[in-house]
Amino acid sequence: MRLGIGKLINAPELIKPRCKTCSAAPEIQSSRHLFVDLPKLEPQLVAWHGTVDQEWTANARQITHSWIRDGLKPRCITRDLTWGTPVPLEGFKEKVFYVWYDAPIGYISITANYTDEWEKWWKRSEHDVKLYMFMGKDNVPFHSVIFPSCLLGTGEEYTLVNVLGATEYLNYEDLKFSKSRGTGVFGDQAAETGIEADIWRFYLMYVRPESQDTVFSWDDFQTKNNSELLNNLGNFVHRALSFCAATFDGCVQPVDELTETDRQLIGLVDKEMREFQECLSKTRLRDGVRSLLTISRLGNQYIQLCQPWTLKDQRARAGAINAIAVNVAALIAVLLAPYMPTVSERLQQQLNVKLTAIPERFVALVKPGHKLGEPKPLFSRMEGDRVAELKTKYAGKDAVSGASAGGAKEDAKKAGAKDAKKQGAKDATKGTAKDAAAEGKQKEKPAGKEEASGEKKK
């Protein structure tokens, strides 16, 4: 069994193991299994690993290095279970493959089911294929050690992972996600919330645990939706498109001359777009979202600074400002595609364009004379009462028991305070009686002795 990240422990090594269902102690039995001879494949794996791991995330490199540093050991790939992929080998047909030996092979077989030309992707040849993999850090060894070793062991030229992006853990509020305890929102439940899939995609990318553990928070989810999507990105796009519709009948105007303000915007947008591309190429997806939001923020600032609605006597200048803003909106539409594909498609429909590739730099994607579609709000406000309802619904057993425990602790604290108050009153009464008695005795002492005592102390 696995214990932590990359740690293995044999079942007989457990101290006083018990079945969670019936509490009985397990019986140790002998069983024949198949193993991958990882020590034999280690030299090939180490040689290959040295050529690619610089493009991996730090945690993926660290986990893989720890496996190699400690020396690879033979790995069991079969299990005595009734469910799973049966082993097609005489003498082992009553067994199934271990899921993390079997599952990565599915990457290849799924491609083969999709197309007869699967080898263009999975066999190294003249085809230029770069394989990216994304996963939580606990699945790294299966994709950085075991699966590549198995492919190398075939002696064939299979495509091996080039970029491995591993994340840390995403927690739920102040707890861990747990299906058994009902803590957190999972895929099928996310669909039941009525929140659009693209909004989930956005927030999960915004809090993606790329360098450290992060937290899913309903309150933060609401804040990011209302501030970043609705008030920032959605507001800018709607301002640009609706002004064009209302002032120029939806027709994009020419830009005859650029002002210094225009050039500054174009330069800043171009810089953020290059940063966006760098983030995606380095699998820094969370930072990519922030660059995208910065571009829409720059667009909002530009419109607010130029105020084209006030230029009633300078129609050409107002049109130029709007044309630049519309083109920033068009750029946002294509940059949104990897993160929010449905929203990207809706925005492109409003722009009446079909954009399929991210340009190398900020250029005019919408030409003068182009007729836009009908502008509509892209996002809606996430209300507090709905968020509170969902927060309670998916709090899970831990939160309920925690609340009960918290209430019990509070009651105990109050009871303790009352007892302490009573005890303090008793002690105060006793102290008063003792002080009074001592004072009475002191008054009975002869004055001379008291004075002598005082002189001695001096």
C-alpha cells in the first residue's frame, strides 16, 4: 500500500491492523504476482530523465529524484481482486492489473480507439510531438518512473512525457476534500449547483496549487466571480461592445492616428500578452489567468481615461478609442479559450468573429468596417444567500461534528467560568474571615511588642 508521497509499506508491517468494516485482523496468505524489474531499467530511466526534467515542476523533480536516489525496487503490478483489467497470462488469469500500472497504458489505447493513426502521437518518429501531463503530486511516481520504465522496457520508440506539471493539494475551506464525509464539491455535485462550468474552471485555475497548498473557499469564489469576472472582465467587454452598438451602429471605426495614450495601452497589453504566453508554455496556468485579468483591467482604465462618450464633437477620435477597446476585447476572447471555452465562444459571437489562435503580439484582430454582433452581459452576480446555502450543503460531517464539538466546548467553558466564579466567591469569603480574625488577634498584641518588632525590621 502507499503511505504518503512515494512511500511504500507492506501490509504485514502494519501494527495491529484491523478491518474497518468488521474489525477482524487480516490473515497473511501466499500469492504469486508479476513484477516490473525497475532496477534493470534504472540506467535507461536515469539517462532519459536527465534530458527532460528541467521542464518539470519543482515538486515533480523532487519526488522523482527521491525515488531514483533511494534505488528503484521491483514493483508489483498485479492484485488479487475481482474488479479491474484481467491479466492475460496463463497462471495469473484470476488476477487483475494494479490500476496505476494499467491506467497510463489507457492513454495510448484510448488514442488508438480514436484513430488508426495513433502512432503519430505515441511512436517517436518524424512527427514533432511534445507530451504534457498534469496531475496531483501523489501521482507523480507512476508517470515519471513506472510508466516511462515500462515504455522503455519494450525496446520500442514510444513517446515519453516531456513536461510534467504536478500540483500541491487543494483543500476545502478549513478541511480536506472527502467523499466519504461529504466534505467538498465534486464533479457531479458542481453540475447540480447551477453554476456554469466555465466559472468553476476559472476559479479552480485562479486558486490552482502550483507551488503550495491552496484552499477552495465559497466566500472567495463569490468575491472573485463578482470582482474579477463581473466587474472587471465582463464590465470592460460590455462597455466596449455596447458603446460601439449605440454610437456606431455596431460598426468598428478606423484608427487613423495613434495618440501617446493609445501607444501606452498597446505596449502594456502586448507585454501582458507575452507574459500570458510564457505562463502557458511553462505550465504556470494560475499566473496566466492573472495576466488575462490584467489586460481587461488595462482596457477598463483606458476607456475611463479617454471617456469616448464625452467626445461628441470628435467622433473620429471616439471611434478610434472604441476600435482599440474592441480589439482588446477580441484579444481577451482568444486568450479565454484555454480557460473558459464557452465564454470565449459567446464573446466571439458577440464580436462576430472566429478566432482560433493566440497571436504572437497584440495586433488588430477586428478590422475597420467590421459589423459586431449583439452585445450581452457575459457574467452574472453570485449572491451571498445562495453562496451561504451551498457552503452549508457541502460542509460535510466534519463541519457538523466540529460545530457540535465547538458548542460543547463553549458550554463547558461557560460552566467552568460559573464554577470558577462560585469558587472565587467562596475563597473571597474565607479570605475575608481569615483577615478579620488576623486583624482581631493583631489588635490584642501589646503596643510595645509591635513597636519593638518594627524597630528590629528597620
